[in-house]
Amino acid sequence: MGESYVAFVVELVFRGNETDRLSFGEAHRTYWKRMAARGILLGGGPWRDGTGELLVCDARDRRTLLRVLYADPYAQAQVIGELRVREWNAVMGHVVLAGLERSTGGAGTHERIRGGVPTPVPPALREETAVREELTAHERRIATMMLDGLTNKQIAESFTVSTRAVELHITRIYRKLDIRRRAQLAAAIDRFEAALAC
């Protein structure tokens, strides 16, 4: 079975003056780019008034997320005055955290959506994405389950979705990794992880 992940909304409230933040701003942004590459950060950005930041994250549990947050250069430099973390169940509107589609779900179905599948890419990120389209956190979980030997049907059952929904995600995984079959997956994942480490 694959690990269960939880979506969190994190609000960082800054303290001190803007000069303090500017000193660590580049390190802070670099850190969260790495977290995005690992599928932990799903999106975020500063408030318009500059008093804080909102992050949408995907983690196994709250403790895991807090370890990530406390390793942020802003946290290390004590630029963050207040940290608010809430578990999020995104079920309404234009969902920014899309789980596996419930193609067989009827009207009124309550759907717990997990983070990590592709979302509309903001214009500022399109150039970077065009260079190398990365696997999302959810796609990496599916790939891991495939490497563990689970069938498409078993993966679908673990997420309570249709087999067809899983097949669509696997097609995207193969396209991103430039492979055609399951036997090529392990080597492709190794190449992908090596590229992220660079």
C-alpha cells in the first residue's frame, strides 16, 4: 500500500524589518524551490502587504511538515514571528490540490483530495517547466507503488478511484519520464532523482 499524504495550509507571519528578510530572501526561495522539486511545496507566495506568506504543502503528517518548516532559512534566522499550520481538505471550487479523479463517483460523493497532481502552471513558472516537466508528489507516490509491484487495480483501490483514472496518471508519468513500459520505470526514476540532486 502507498503512504497516505495530507495537504496543509501554512501561514508564515514575519517579524522584524524588511532588511532582515532581504538578507535571507534568496536562501529562503532556494530552499522552497527544492521543496517544490520534492513535491512537498505545492504552491505559495507572499501576502501583497509583505507581512507574511502562504504555503500549500503535502506531507505524511504534521511532524514531518514542521521539520521542513523549521529548516527554512527564515525560521533559522528567526524572521518568522508566527507560524500557523492547518490540515486542509480541498473539496470545493477550482481545486488547486487535485487528487486522483473519481471518474466513477456519483453526485454528492464526498471526496478527500490529496495533493500532488498537475495544476495550472503560473506564467512565471512556465519557462522553467518547459525545460523539464517534473513528476508531482502524487505521481511519485504512484510510481513508487508501481515499483513495489502493485497492479493498476490495486493502486486504484488504495486511492478509491477507477482503474482508468490510475491509467491516465501512469500515461502522464511515462510521458514525463520518456518511457513506454513499466520495466523501464526503475531506471527512469533513478535518472529523475539524480537530476533533482544536481
